[in-house]
Amino acid sequence: MAPANELSAYYRQLHLQTGATSQTVDEAYFKLRAQKIRENARQDLAALKIARDQIKAHLQTIGHQSAIASDVSPSADSEMTPIAALGTALKQLGLTTQIRLQEKTLHVGIRVDAATDPGVIKGQVYQFLSGENLGTYGLDAVETVRLYGLDKNSKTSRQVIWKKAFPLPRLHLTEADAQGKRIL
């Protein structure tokens, strides 16, 4: 666990107050991450991820300690599910999504208008997934992503305008990457 002064710096880096919830940490991280991507400041992404990971490790430790102290397990509702976190991250990119995982396929419905270029949306999602640790979202077993352009003007959210599919991008980590010794 990070020392208190480092932890405070991590909170400041994510523009958060000490004591933020795990969900708030994720939301701040994904918002800042999306901003850095839009600003083409990818060099800042590793530092943001480290800050998020350190804060979440701290929150998990204190959550575990308080659960032991009170002999009560933490509520399942207190943490965002991995799929919900993925939806939040994509929302930070301006994409309103409906996501479900079915066997080895990730289905992502995105609300769009008829004029939206499916290639642009596919590129955004692919670029985002390429830069993420997909295990964070519980996507280790996923092989394929299916995108659905859902008509945002339709009264139901199921009217599909277009469909795209692609293999899930995988980061190929070296041993140094896996051990956290290499920072981009």
C-alpha cells in the first residue's frame, strides 16, 4: 500500500478528495483518461492508471479491514460491476452503450443517429479496448466484439442501424510489463 503522502498525491492527480468511493475513483479515472486520449496526451495514461490502481488497492485494504472488524462482508452493490465500469468508460468517450457478455462475445449496442459513420465508432471502441487491461472488465475469455449501431431516435432501444464485429484487441505484455517494471 502507498504511503499517505503518495496516496494524497494520487487523489490530487485524479482530481478527487480523500475518501472517494471506488466507483468515484473509476469515474474520475475514465473521464481523465478519455480527456488525455482526446488531447493526444497518451504519455500521461500510465501515471493515471497507477494513481487509480494505488487508490483502489488502498480502498480495498481499508474495506477488507473494516469488514473484518465488523464481521460483516461488504455489500455487493458498493462496487461497480466490470461491465458497468466498461459502460462508464465508454460513456466518458461520449458513447451511450448497452453492453452484455455472452460466452466469448462482447455485445456493445451504441446509441447513434443514422448519419453516424460506423467505422468511426468501431475505431473509437477498438482504440479504447486496445489501451486497456481487459481483465479489469472481466473480458479475459472474450474473443470477439460485436458492435450494434442502435437508432437513438427510435422509441425502443433495439432498432439496429448497422452491425460491426472485430476480434478483441490484446495487449502483448513482456515479463517486465506484467511485473509492473516498465512504464510507457
